[in-house]
Amino acid sequence: MRVVLDAENRVLMWTEDGHPVPEQGQRLVELTPAQVEAFRATPNECGVTFDGETFAAIPPLPLPVPTTATSGDFVAALCDLGWYAQVEAAAVAAGGKALALWRHAATFERHNPILIAMAQAIGKTDADLDALFRKTREYQ
């Protein structure tokens, strides 16, 4: 079996008996019987890499961050992450629109400036907010 690899060692194509012709920047590798067995045993839903000795499955890309979450999903995610009490206290301390949003919003928007300010007030980063909104998917 032969495989064609790109410059980042991703397997682009393979053949049992043919002769694939690599394009510029690609290389052709003849596999040993043990490597063929390893290749066939490697999950390849998202592709495979080969470093010359071992094959590795390319992990799937993470799902995009949801832009909105229902109030119920949002609160459930906050509870699971252990942030609920902090958010409640920050909303009460901020008062005004922040408190009204916290108590009455049917949905929460990832890029809402009030939500971002509340997150920053409790020491959360943009990556933390992304993780929170990804967590909300678990309740849909």
C-alpha cells in the first residue's frame, strides 16, 4: 500500500495497487505490512496523519460557539460550571439593566455587552464565555 502525504503529514490518498502521483509539496510513502495494518485500524472520519512511524486520527473540529442560549439552558450550564452564585451576586451588585437581564431574559446572547461585562466582573474571559455557551448545548 502507498499513501500520499502533504507537507503537514496528512494522508491525502492511498492505494492498494495503483501508483498515485504526488503533486508538488506532497510525497509518496510505501507502507510496510505492519504499517498497512496500523493504517487500517486508525479511525479516519476526519483524516489521518502519518509521521513515518505511526498513524494518528485527526480530531474533529469543535462545534462553533452558539450565539444564543435559552434562559433554562444558560442557568443549567452556570450551575454545572459552578458559576451560578457568582453571577447572581454580580447581577445584584450591578443592578439596573444587568439585574433586569439576569432575572427576565428569555434568551442570553453570547455577544451582549452587558453579559460580557458581567463575565469580566467575576473574572471570566472570552474563552470562559465560549465554554459556557458550548455547555448549553448539553441541555437542548
